[in-house]
Amino acid sequence: MLKEFRDFLLRGNIVELAIAFVMGVAFAAVVNSLVNNLVMPIIAMIIGKPNFNDLTFTINDAVFRYGAFITDVIAFIAIAAAVFFFIVKPMDAIMARRRTPAEEEISDEERRHQELLAALRARA
């Protein structure tokens, strides 16, 4: 039973998943640092303050902290923008440069034409 457990732990998928998780946590820390230290100060310059946690209203002794929600929404949008503009777009550009013409996808119609031409050449 211990051997099976060891084999399970050392299976490639589990190790790869663990590595991906650790890298994801480290990457999240980098993105959060980018947003908190670079993007949020820019937002604070535009709006006037970096967070709205102090904004609340009270109904029957229940305190609603809508300012914290607004701060979290702004942080989410800033994180999404940072990931898109600093990671997704540059990686798309790099991959487009590295892609060879053979890797570019051809349409189904073009593929059918090539197959028909190859079949005609094989008969001749």
C-alpha cells in the first residue's frame, strides 16, 4: 500500500500540478505587487484616494461597508488590466513572431482543395 501511495505521489500529473500551483501563487504575488505599488497609486492620483474602505452606511445597527466592495472591484479591474496588457498581449506578440507559416491554420476549404490536388496527383 505504501508503494502505491508513493507511486501516486510521484506520478507526473501530481508533481506538475504542484509546480503549477506554487508558480501560480508566486505569480499572483507579483501581479498583486504590480497593482498595489504601481497601478493603485495612479488610480489614487486620478480619483483622489487609493481605497474606499471608510465608506459605509448603517441600517438598524447593521453596517454596510460598500467602500470595501468598491476598492475590491477597482483592484480586480486593475489586476485584469495588468495581466492583459503586461502578460497576455506581449505573449501573443511573441508567439506570433515565433510562429512559422506552416503553423498558421488554413481554412477547411483550403485544406480540402489541397487534399483533392494531392489525390489527383497520386492518380496521375
